[in-house]
Amino acid sequence: MLFERTAIRDVVIITPKKFGDSRGYFMETFRVDQFEAEVGAFTFVQDNRSFSAETGTVRGLHFQLNPRAQGKLVSCTAGALLDVAVDIRNGSPTYGQFVTAELTANNARQLWVPPGFAHGFCTLEPNTVISYKVTDYYSPEYDRGLLWNDPDIAIEWPVTTDAAILSDKDQRQPVLADLQTNFVFAS
């Protein structure tokens, strides 16, 4: 596996190596020993999957507060998506900055989104499936969000505000200037 640090060092793109022949391919998508050596020691407790029927579906930007913060190891198993991680750790030199990665079923890339980041994505193809491992269980009590198209963050989404397919919840999230979190950057 190839581990590539992004512009925000704690967010990592992971590309598994494919071994292919005329029948198709095989790849290891996760190895705890390599993940711990490259990223750190995290325990994954839950796997999630989300299906989006239409291109331009935006989900996010979501996170959970401490003590139920989640790290996410995200992959696309069908279709294609633009994945986004926004740094919301108070005191971070990259606070409010974001990283994007195109994840597709074909490129098999994964994005590690650590605790302290808001996560979201936009589908680039119909019938897109996103799968992700998380480091804590879903907790409605600690579930929070950040407005997907906050102009102060200025994510370059592949869909316009008018064309985006969003949940009511995602349309009502706070902007970064009004966001209250309990994440603190530790160098």
C-alpha cells in the first residue's frame, strides 16, 4: 500500500496495490500493521456504507464531538466521488482548510479522515457507494455538522449550490465562523 500525506499532514491518501490477471484483480484494502506504522494506532469499531443514486448528491460535512469523535477510513466501492476533509481543530495551523481526493471504484484510493475533521463528499457518477470504517460508534448526541458550501472555506465542489442534492439537515448546518467544537490541535 502507498501512504501519501496531503497538504494537511494528518489526512492521508492510501492506495492499495492491485494484483491483476485475465480474471480480474486482488488487493489488500486494509492492514493494521501498515496503517499503524504510517498513520497511527486507531481501533475501528464500525463499518458504514452509503448509496447515492444521483450524480451531484452531497453528504456532509459531518463529524462527532469528543468524547465520541470518529476517525474515518473512506473508500468508494461503486461509482466515483469527491471526498472532502475540513480541519476543525482549534489552534491548528490549518484550521478551516480542506483536502479533497477523488475516490473511485477503479482507482481504489482511500482517504483517512482523522478525528477533529469534518467529512463530506459529492457523487461524480450515479449509483455511487461509499464505504468507511470508523473509530467510534455513531452517537446522535455528539453528531454535528458544518455547512457544505460555507464561502469562508470555499471548497470547489463539482456541483453548484442550486444543483446539489442535499438533506434538509445538511442545508441547515452552521458556518465555520459559528461552529463550536471541542477539538484542540496537538502538534
